[in-house]
Amino acid sequence: MSYIEEFESELAGKLNAGEDTVSVVRWVAEKVLESYRNGITAGQKGATVIRKGKSRRRGFSPEREAD
């Protein structure tokens, strides 16, 4: 299960269980902060992220990369 799928599953569980809004918001904030910190740490290690699919930036194509 991917991080997002796991997050969605946990969030749905909390919402379906009827948890109060404050605790759900606090949980989401903690998860976002944890993800942010993990991203910062990965960046410091020089990890290269390779995504599948086409670039979403306008005007960018593999042919132009050689220029």
C-alpha cells in the first residue's frame, strides 16, 4: 500500500468512527509535517526522484532536453 493510500484509509477510518474535528485536524497536521520532514531528509541525502509519465511542465519534451 502506498503512502497516500494508507493515509486515505486512516483518514476515512477516523471520519467514519466519528472522531471529533479537532483530533482529526491535529492528526492530519502531524502526518503532513512528518511527510514534509521526510522529504527534507531525503533531499539532504541527495536522493533522485524519478517519476513515471510525461512532464507536466509546458513546452518541455525529451527532444528539447538535448539542446
